[in-house]
Amino acid sequence: MSVAANSLAGALTDRLARVDVLIVNYNAGKWLARSVETVFPRHATEPNVIIVDNGSADDSLNTLESSISRTAQADRIKCDRVGHNTGFAAGVNRAAARASREFLLILNPDCLIDPPVLARLVDELDRHPETAMVSGKVLDPDGKEQRGS
């Protein structure tokens, strides 16, 4: 059986275990915790989440830490506090340097993602090994597609 077929037949968490989620945070407020919470299926410990905080002065990291401190996901979330704003691209590069998994998801801290959608993106990459990048449809909170997604 091919790698792609194994992935498609695998459990949701098996596919998520192949992903490092990279988030660059700068004063995202409550959105950071909400974003991280949506990455994980109920009670699951996959995928890994790597957060680079670019010197936030708000309460976003404290809110995140209090929301995940007693969850099964706490060990899967790593935060790199840079102390100053390096910019988005440098933050992504810094997070990617800490990544170890096959696939990287760059997720803005104000975005919410459904784990089955992330698993479907992994499936698409497996179906098309010649592809280097995929994206899902990006919707506003009111359900309208964002321009350029």
C-alpha cells in the first residue's frame, strides 16, 4: 500500500501527528488562545504547536497559558519569547527552525481551523507529492470567502 493510501486510511490524529503548526504572535489578545484551541481535536495531543512571540505587551500569552495549562495538549505547545518584534517573516523562520515534522502549517493567531480540515490538507499533499504548498478556503466569521484565499 502506498504512503498516500495509508495516510488517507489513517486516523485523524495520525495525520495531525505529521504537522507542526507555526504561529507568530504579536499582541493577538484572546485570539491566540482561541486559535490554538481549535487546532486540536477533542482531547487529542496532536499536532505540535510552535509559537514565536514577537515581544507582545498584551495578555495574549498569559491567556493562552491559563487556557491550556491543565489540558492534554500542554506538552505539545512550545512558546519562544523573542522579547522584541522581529517581524512576521523572521518569526516564521524562527518557528520553522524549531520544527521537526513533515508538514508545516503557518497559522495566523486570529485564524481558527478545524482539525479535519487540516487533515484534509495533509491528504491533498499526500495525493500530490509534487506539490509544495496547499491552502484551504479562508472564510470570514460571517462565512464569506476572504478575497485571495
